[in-house]
Amino acid sequence: MLNAPVFFDVESGAEQDEIEKAANRLAKDSIVERRSWRSCAPKYDTSDGAVHTYAAEQGVHSSLVAGLLRKEFGNYARYSSIVNEFDVRAEIFRV
């Protein structure tokens, strides 16, 4: 068994889960106000227009709101046109 792979899951502990949850909450709260997010229009009106309007009201890019909605609803196909309209890699690695 000397050649058997060894797997170490650094995120398997309960403490790590709590740290991850806290980090996710902080990130989300940094994008939109918690109070506003609870009842925001895009949760009920799933149109792209609702996402763009809410994002403008919050002063953030629409892809951030779309990403939050995708995660919350567990549907990563939703709002693909919004999320993919901006090529982050091209901007980061622009020469």
C-alpha cells in the first residue's frame, strides 16, 4: 500500500464549515444589503431586467446579483447571459 494515494480534506471539519459560512455571509453582505436582499424583486421576477434594475439600485454590476441568485436557488444555468457578458479573464490578463 505504499503507492496508495492519500486524501486530505481541509474543509471537512465543522470549524471549517463555520468559517466558510461566515466568509460567504461577509462577501454577500459586501455586495448587497441584507435587509434589501431578503425581499428583492429578482427573487420574484426572474427576468434579466429585474436583475439589472436591482443591481443599478444597489450600485453593483448585474453579474454580481445574478451570481448571488444562481447560488441561492442552486440553478447555475439561470442568468448565464448576464454572468457571461463580461469576460473577467480577458480583463485580468490583458496585456
